[in-house]
Amino acid sequence: MLLRARFLPVATLCVAALICVGCGEPAQTGSATEKLNTAPPLEPETPPAAASETAEPAKEEAAAPKTDAADGDETTATANVDLKGMTFAAPADWNREANPFFVEAKFILPGEDGDAELTIMPAGGGKQANIDRWIGQFKMADGDEPAVTEIDVDGKTATMVDIRGTFNSQRPGQGPAENQRMLGFIIPFSPTDNYFVKATGPQGTLATHKDAIVEFVKTGKLK
């Protein structure tokens, strides 16, 4: 009885300590759970694929739109040639010489075989006399003959002369030049006067520009 009386208080204290420890744990667990539940949710990161899809439209919008200048490159540009008695529309790649001597207009036509020149001037004199003078400036190959044809220019019948051979320009300091060609045009604009358009130069260069030269003459308009 005495031994039981000594251990009873000790047992009582141990039981009380265990009860206190057990009662504290739920309070700590509950507090941590509430903190986790009340924390704000994190925003999901944008997947790499989605970021790439949103960037591509921006690249398409940044592409330069087609401009009027690009559209113009698809057609042959021309430059207006306004003379005293006529107007023409010249190809833009012809180089017009400023203040030419003796003629109203002069153009340089580039070519791999050498540049050719085209001149325009009004003058009197008969048509046949001028054709004979042009032919006389050439020494043609045996059996070769100049080609003389007619084309329409603003309702007028113009004469076209095509000559090939060794050309003697009769200019000071210039001797005969082989493998040359002339495309000459006589456009009547009054009973006694004509406009003369004449292109001379290497045969290869004139062959390259022949169609453009004929079209240029056909754009002529009398004032």
C-alpha cells in the first residue's frame, strides 16, 4: 500500500504530460494547413510553343507591303521628250545628252559592242536627197542593199532607212568604222520640212535597240 501510494502521483503526472503533448500537435498541424490553403496560386508559365505562335504573326505584319514603285518596275518606264515641233516618249534607260550641238535632242544607247547615238532634228530638203546622202556615208558589202520601208507616225507616212557596213561619219577626227549600222527616219511635218531621227553605232548595239527605236519614233506627236 505504501509503494502504490508513492507511484500514484508520478503516474498521474506522466499521463497529464502525454495529454498535453497530444493536444498541441493538432493545433500546429491545423495552422500549417491553413497557411498552405490561403497562399495565392501561381500563374502558369506560357508554354514555348504558345510563345512562338504569338511571335509569328508579328513577323508577318512587319513584312514591307508591295509599293507603287515596285509595281512600276513591271512596266517599261518612259521619259517625255518635248521638242519645238514634236514630242516623243523615250525609254528611261536611254541617256539624254544635255545641250547637244546642232541637233534638238541626242541620246546615248548603251551596248556591249559599244555605245550608239540617236539624234533628232528638223531640217528642210527633199526626202530622197537625204536618203542618198545617208547611203553615201556607208561602204556596204558586195550584194548588200539598204532597206527602205514606211511606218505611220501620228497619221503621217514616215520613211525608215536601214543601212549596214563601214561607216564614214565625216566628222573631224573620226575615220571609217567597220561593222556599223544606221536606222534613219524621215517624218514630214510640213510641205517643205521634215523631222529626222537617226541612230548610228555598232551593229550589235543597234540590233539590241532596234525595236525600242522604232517604237520610240512611233510615239511621235506633231504639235
